[in-house]
Amino acid sequence: MNARIAEIQDALREAALDGWLFYDFRLSDPIAYRVLQLSEHGATTRRWFCFVPASGRIRTLVSAVEAHRLDSLGADGIVYRSYAEMAAGVRSILAGARRIAMDYSPKAAIPYVSRVDAGTLEIVRSTGVEVVSSADLVQRFEARLTASQLAGHRRAGAALGRVVGETFGEIARCARRGQAVTEFAIQRFMMDRIAAAGLTTAEPPIVAVNAHSADPHFGPSRENSSPIRAGDLVLLDLWARELDPDAAYADITWTGFVGETVPDEPARIFEIVARARDAAVRLVKQRIDLGAPVHGHEADRAAREVIAGAGFGAMFVHRTGHSIGREVHGMGANLDSLETEDHRMLIEGTCFSVEPGIYLPGRFGIRSELDMTIENGRAEVSAPEPQREIVPILARYRE
């Protein structure tokens, strides 16, 4: 038995589960490959099942067309040819199990782990077993980061903070010289600075001016890009990781104003957003310091109550934060009581964003995003330091 299977079985016993049934069809469940440490390379055109019981040898069910697909697991395997043989094989590998986990989420509440289709669940449930979500197990195996990954995350965050400064400096330089610059051009500038910092990113950053900043996931292109001029509010949302494929992302959002001073209204909205952000941070830190559980939906509500109390509840249109790992949106608990009710605990070794926002359609939006880690029993804000006010770009960055 390999070490990963032993770890899974320990987790299953702690969760009082009889096993974890993994299923895939044409790479439909990347979680299965990552948790089982399987290669995604090679032919995968037929359905396979792998049942890891809480104790004993694992059992696999594979098609005769790809009979060797799971050989690396060293399992007791069944080979099927027909649909009927497959259905019978599912019953056989689950023999004796009563309550198992699968990569699904009731009512698709947590879509990150909602990987198994309804028809396959029907096949499994027809055997008489109870199926529960693997969401907590997935977080344990996919969201927890090593000390090295957490250190790399902090380095990436510090580097992104420097990119923000360089970008505001470039905007100030262009504004002072009367040089035309657009959201798209600044996005290209940021990509160059991210690369120069030794980082990589799967998607380019958000650069959003004025009304575009009221669209939480606005993405500039050559065709839809607005100019950036004096008197504009600018939102920068950027995420990146070090070059190692196992490196963890960092993800931050800062806002600036192209002027010497920041107007009262956006400054007031930022102050509300920052208080909401800090309320979520404070709750997480206090609970973790006490050794008490804190769940994703609780941290979301701590931030949401501040914004709702200020009269902008309807303008906070997304969750407060998301898990961060090898992907910028990771597999762990999200700070969410809006889009989902994420009851998963924030656990040791994980990383997540805290990023409330207020969006005034057609005018502007303010979001302030920082990252947190939980390591050695302490929850901390990782680099850079949180933004405390909208940056007056022309006052802060002089040639």
C-alpha cells in the first residue's frame, strides 16, 4: 500500500466513512487524479471507478478497452466490457460499504467538488449505499499547503505588491506627460512586471477604470479598453505564483485615484469596504488563536454585516473570499454565505483571500483584497500589508 492510500484511509476512519469512491470519464474529475496521484496522460476514453475503503485493499473497476488504466495503484481490479457488467462491478467493489464519499456536492452547493454526474450517482445509490460529499476530504488533501508552498505564496504576494507600486508609478508618469494609455496597455505592462518578478499567471490581471471597476470580473481587451486619465479611479486585481508547478498563488486587489487627492465619495466607500475586510480578518484570527473552529460562511457574514449595515448590502454581489492553492481559486473552504453556504472549516495549512467589495453600476466599484494563511495554529495576513486608503496616485508617485 502506498503512502497516499494510507493517508486517505486514516482520513476516512476519522470521518467515520466506509470509503471514498472515485469515478472518472474522460478527465471529468481532476480531483480524483490529484488525490490518487494518478497521471492524466494516456488514453482515458472509458469510465473507471476506484474504491478506497477505510481499511483493506483498494478495489478498481476498469473497461476492457483500458484495462491497465489504474495499474499504478496496485489494486484488486475488475474488468468490465458491457454496461451491465459495469453496473454489477460497481455493486461488487462496494460490497460491505454503507456510507461512502464521492466528489459531489448536494444541490451543487460547492461546485468545485461537484464532479460526479447525476446518472452515475443513481448507479451507486442503487447498490444501497449512502453517498455523502467528499468536500471536507478534498480540502484535506488538495487545499492544505506545505511550509514551502506557504513561503512561496508569501514571496509571490510581496512581489505582487511591488508590481502594484510599479503600475501606479507608470500611470502617474503617463498622466503627467499627457501620454495616452489604456486599461489594456497597463494590463500588458503588468504582465511584463509579473514576469520580471519571476512569477507566472494563468490569466492576465484586471485593470478597470471608473464604470468598468463596477464590474467585478471586467477584463480589458484591445476592443473594450478605456483610456486612463487624470481624475479616474483605477482598480487593479492581480494574481500570480512562482514558476514551480506546485507553487501556490497570491491574489491581491488595490485601488488608486489618478490625482493629488481622493474624492470624498470613493474614499468613504473604501473605508466601509476596508472595515468589512478587517472584520472578517479579525474573526478568523480570534477563532484560530483560541483553537476554536471558524467556518467559511461565518467569515463571509462578518464582512457582509458591515457593508449591509452601511446600506450597501445589495451592492456586495459576491462572496468575501476564496481558497487559494496551486490554482488561484483553490479546492478549500471559501468565505461564502451568499453564492453558497460554505460550512467547511478554515483549517491548518490553508490559504484564502478576503476581498469584500461595493459596486455602484455605471459609476465605480471598490474592492480591497488581501490573503491569509493558517500555519502553526495562527492565522495571519500574508504579504503585502493591507491597503488602508485609496492611493492618490499623482501625490504618491512623482518623477
